[in-house]
Amino acid sequence: MTYSNFFKIPEAYSLFGGPLYARPIGLWLPVDVEEREKKILELVKDRDKAFQEYLESPEDPARLLWYARKTEVLGNFNEAVSAYTEGIRKWPNDARFLRFRGHRFALLRRLDLAIADLNQAAELIQGKPDEDELYASGGPSKDKLGVGSFHWNIYYHLGFSHFSAGNFEEAIKAYTKCMEIVKAPSSRISTKHWLYMPLIRLARWKEAERLLEDVEPNKSYIEVGDYYETLLMYKGLITPEDLLDSARSKGRFIVKGQAVANLYMAKGEFKKAEKIYREVLASGEWTGGVNLIAESELVRLGIKKL
């Protein structure tokens, strides 16, 4: 524990019992240190502004939701969960609060609560039209779309929560639902990536291979390049070893590493998988979903401490 964390309360504890302290979600932060700090300050101002706007209109669910989402981007997951819980109390039929609280619960290592929230959100949207879901970390850029599908995100994170918990059949059901409603090409690539993984863990190789039939080389996808490259690996166009070497050299290891480790798990090569999962966790980015999966898989392999 560093001195700077000595008086802090952890946001959560890893599945190995280690404290996990609040940190801004690194997914969209610039790599450059100066630019990164500038972006974080911008996000803090956005959060403060969202909170003030909610105080001015406390009966507007969109104001509370936006404040909570801006709060979680800064890594303050428990504060965000409290705000979502207030939203659920005030507007119990608004599935948005359950969708986002469920996602936060998953990354807080409370998969039971995450699955319950996301299942309830899925029930609430039955028969209702889909809608856009804006990213809380900013608008579109060269690296991201800035908007997604609300219904797709519910099933996507439900699938993730089940996969993390080792509920592979349930993960397949959720991701299959994603495939039925997905529209954006990038989201289709993401869904294929995640659906492929539980399918092969249950030795359903033929179903998994069918997902790759329309995956072509030399394509470019906004924000899901890592997922796309793993699909090319599954298709035999890149070897797992070459994919990992390239990922390490580009500083893009954790997503591809987790996918390769999952492939090794499906093939019964558990020692190889363990080594990669440990490398994933060495990144320290505990707010990333693949880190939770790495923890879960190591625990299932009987690893009790890192």
C-alpha cells in the first residue's frame, strides 16, 4: 500500500482479497501524461457540472443518471452506485439505472448483484423501442463512436457478468440476444468476440466457427480493433503467439491476452492460460472487465493468491 492510499477506503477488493482503489477509467484516457491529466481535469469539471444540474432539477431522472455516469468515469464506483440506487428508488421502472448499476456491480466484483440488476433491466425493456446510449466520457472521435444501443448494452453486460462468473450457457444466451438486436458494425464485431469465447469453453466449436464466416481481413473498425484482431486469430489468419507479441509491442495486451488465454482454457492448456492471465493482471487496470475475468479464471484454476 502506498502512502497516498494509506487513508483511502478501497472501492472494492479483488477476488484475491487485495484492495482496489479509485482511479479514472483508463479506456479513453490519452497515453501522454500531460494530456491525460488535462483530460481528467476536464472530466472532474463535467462531473461537478452534472451534480450541480441535478441539484437544480432533482426530479429529472436524466440529470441524476448523467451525474452518476460522470462520477463512475472518474473511478468513484460506489458513489455512482449510490446515485443509481437513488434513481431506482425514485423511478423503479426506468431500466437505465439498473443497467448502469449492474455494470458497476460487476466491476466491483459483485457479480450476483450485477446479474440480478441486468436481468431486471432486460425485463423492463421488453416490448419497448431501443434508444441511443451516449458515452459519458465524451463524444465521438477517431477512436470511439460516442454512442451505442441501450438494449444491446443491457444484454452485452449481462453476458459479460455471466461469463465472468463462469456461467457460460447463460453468457451465450445473453450474447445471442445481442446478435439479434445489434445494428452497428463495430458492435457486431464486439458481440462476435464475446460470444465466441463461451461457445468454445463448452466445446461448441462449430457454432463458434460460424460466427467467423463473414469476418474478412484488412478491415478497420472504430474502437474494436482489438476484438477484430482476435477474430482474425480464431480464423487462423494470425497465430496466438504473433497476436500476443504484436499486442505487447503496441501496449494493447490485456484484451488480446485474455482472449488467447480463454482459447488455451478451451483447449485444456491451463498452464499457458494461467501465465497470460497473470500478465493481464500485472497491468493494474482493475476497472477493465478483462481484469475481472482474469481474476475469476485464476480462482477457478485453484489459484488462491497472486
